[in-house]
Amino acid sequence: MEEKVRALLDDVRPALQADGGDVELVEITDDGIVRVALTGACGNCPMSQMTLKLGIEKYLKQKLPEIVEVVAV
């Protein structure tokens, strides 16, 4: 599953990088929680939670239903 998540993050990465940010996979827990680190401009952006939940999490859960939640660490 880690390879699939990494590939999906690569799909959303260009949009983040266009705004000076990025996302890194930290870990995937056994209970389906994906932990990521938002870096660059995304790390301190006031809209980062919206990007995380309505962008990254929605996309990952759509492609991999076994994902329960995506959280930033």
C-alpha cells in the first residue's frame, strides 16, 4: 500500500509545487491513517488544512478506500 500512496501523492505533488509547497509521506498506520508532512509554502499556509482534507485526503480515499484519514504531522 505504501507504493500506491506514494504514487498518488506524486499525482497531487505538481499542484502543491506550483504554489511553492510539497508533501512527504511519513507513515501509514495499520488502521489506515496516512501521516504526511506538508513542506515549503504548504507548511505554514493558513489554507493547508483545506488542501490536506479537501484535496489530498479526498483524492487518496477516492483511489484507495482502505484509507481512513490523512493527517499532517
